[in-house]
Amino acid sequence: MLDGIESARVDQWLWSVRMTKTRSDAAAACRGGHVKVNGKAAKPATPVKVGDRVEAYLHDRERVLEVRTLIVKRVGATVAGDCFVDHSPPPPEREELGSNFERDRGAGRPTKRDRRQLDRLRGRG
């Protein structure tokens, strides 16, 4: 947490509060149009201030964050959690793969047909 700064880059802030693993991932999300600040598309250098609303589509999930504290260095998870208020919708329910695709134990290697069915369930084909 820095005293005396009035704004921070949105890519740097997203990385600092642990929304992305790297700052370049945050910048790529901004360039790809997945980040908005106060309803407007954000470039990586878009400034954020305390009270701004940052909407980001990250890791197949919509995140809506209100900036509570400005930081520009990556901090621990507990400290990072105090830097924003999360207004995100709940994550979607995960589907269980095991219930739809079952094989007998010891049945051997999956056949080509089995692999294709499993790929379809996983959304790869």
C-alpha cells in the first residue's frame, strides 16, 4: 500500500491484487478487451483510483471489483483481499466428468471411441 499516490495502472493493479499470475497476463487481458474501468474499455496504462469499478473477464469468469486501496507491488493474498470489494457474480457450477463417463476398473486402455466421447464431454471436440 502506498501513501500519496492518486492512481495506478490497471494492469499493475490487477496483478498486484492477484487477479492474474503475471503483469503481462493483465496487460494482455486489457489489450484483448476483457477489462473495463467504470464501464469503459481499458488499455493497460488506464489509471484507476480509489472508488473505481473494474470489470474483468479472467479465467472464464466475470470479476467485478471496486478499488478500495491502490497498490503497485504484489502483496500477500490476505493483504490483497483487503484492497478491493468483490461484487462478482457467483462462479458457475462445475460439472462432474465422472458421472457422465464411467469405465470399469481394469478395463484396459480406452478405445478411440471412448477417447472421442471423453473429449466431447470436456468440450474439446
